[in-house]
Amino acid sequence: MFELVKIFFASDIHGSERCWVKFLRAAEFYNVDVLIMGGDLTGKLIVPIIERNDGSYTCSIFGKDYVLRSRKEIEEMEEKIRFSGYYPYVTTEAEVEELQADDRKVDKLFDKLMVESVKRWMDMAEERVKDDVMVVVSPGNDDRFVIDDVIKSSKRVIYPEERVVYIDEHPMISCCWVNPTPWNSPRETSEEELEKRLRREFDRVGDYEKLICNFHAPPYKSGLDLAPKLDKKMRVKYFMGKPQFSPVGSKAVLKVIKEFEPMLGLHGHIHESTGEKHFGRTLCINPGSEYGEGILKGYIIEVKNGEVRKHWKVEG
């Protein structure tokens, strides 16, 4: 007889080390058997800490300018920056000028800092999570491909893409790709190509009754995919002082969920759309994200014998 399995699922922490630490602590805090991070791990901004001629360092962040005069102050600032989802980088005025003049150097630096950050996070998982807890970490559409090998190389963390991961008796398939966005992110593709990718994942399993689908994109018009409307200049549209929203999820994901009716769909991608939706027997959830405020949003899901027994939202 299989046991009840308790899963904690979160997504879209975008470089916030504060949220990553909370994710790892969730194993003990909520007494779960499995931790699943659904993608979009990496940050979007480098914050330089610049050495000046007098030996001090300056940093501009959080709307303020800081002068740092000791190694301890620099380390404390680096921690604050990481906790907010950014990448601290200690540098010189000359190097900042070089980077400003060459986008390719900036891209290479981003790759380096992302790899270092994800490697540190994998090491933290090994150090802080008990051996009897399964840890699964997916990339997302915003994540560059340089981080995949870092996750794969971890002895503690499972990289779930293009394979079947068994959570007790429940097989899980994954897809980090999404339908087109306005941002031209690294892992987005047409709905037609996305459907082909999804079907390849379903082909890996023969029975869908106990299946978990870890698909970064939420289904189209599910209520899990409402994002602010943007104008041609990528600004949020407002009506009577309130932002307008529209569905931006994947039609391919909706199609395969309705066709195969897996037990559970785990989604992310759209930060504003925390919630849940049933399609027939399939429960789809999106925990949403408030990583910028250091808040980790998640769902706890209890599964057994191909059924979701309980599920509820948590945040902190």
C-alpha cells in the first residue's frame, strides 16, 4: 500500500535568495515529503558595488546611494542584494565603463553570476534539506540554458526535464517552455511547437490517472493566466484607474490537459494569478509570486492512489 505523499510547490522566485531559503525551510516547516520548484530561478539585474580611488565602495539600490568602507559592510550589502533577487558584483569604475560599452560582456557576466548563484543554491539544498525529502528543481522560460547543467550536476536535486520523475506511485512529467510572450525569453515557442513538446512528454508514460504535469505555462483562460495588458510601449493599460488584465496562458497546455486528464497540473509563469482550476478530474494550480517583496507563495498538495486528497495555499 502506498503512503500519502505531501508536496510543497512554489515557482517564479527570480533570483530571490530569501525566497529560496524559505523554499528549503518549507520541507521541515510544513513537514512535507517533496519540494518542487517550478521554474524561473534566475534574477534580472546586476547591482555593481564599485571600488573608488579612496578605497571605499559605492552602491546604488533600493532608491538610495550607499558608501561601504569595510569588508563586513560589503558582505552585508551583497546579502541584501541577493535576498532581493539581484546579483551583486564587486567591480571598478573602469570595468563598469567597459560593460556599458559592450552588451556581449554584460551577457557573459550575467551567465557567470547566474551559474554561481544556482550552484550556491544547489549546495544549500544539499546542506539544509533532510535526505528523506525529495527536491525537484525545474528551469523556467526566463532562465538561460547555462543553469541546466548546474542543476543536473547536483547530487541532491532532481532535474526533471525530458524524463519521468516518480513521486511515490505518481509519475511526473515536466515542460519549462511556454507560449510566446512580449519579452522574447529564452524558452518560449509557438503554440504548435509547444504542443509537440508536451505530447512527447505524455508519450513517456502509459497511464495518466496518477500523472502529475509540471508545466510552467498555465492553461489558457483558466484564471491562472491573467496578466496585465500592455500597450505598444510595453506599459500597463489602465481603465478608470485600474490595470486591465487578459489571459496569456497556453492553448496547447489547455488542449493536452483536457485530452489526457492527468491527476494534477503544477503551473507558474504568471505571478498575478494565484489560484486553482479544475478541468474534469484534473486540478491545476498556480501559486503566483511576490518574490520582489521576499514573500514565498506556495501550495501544499496531499496525494495518494491517484487522487488529490487535500490542497491549500500558503505564503510567508
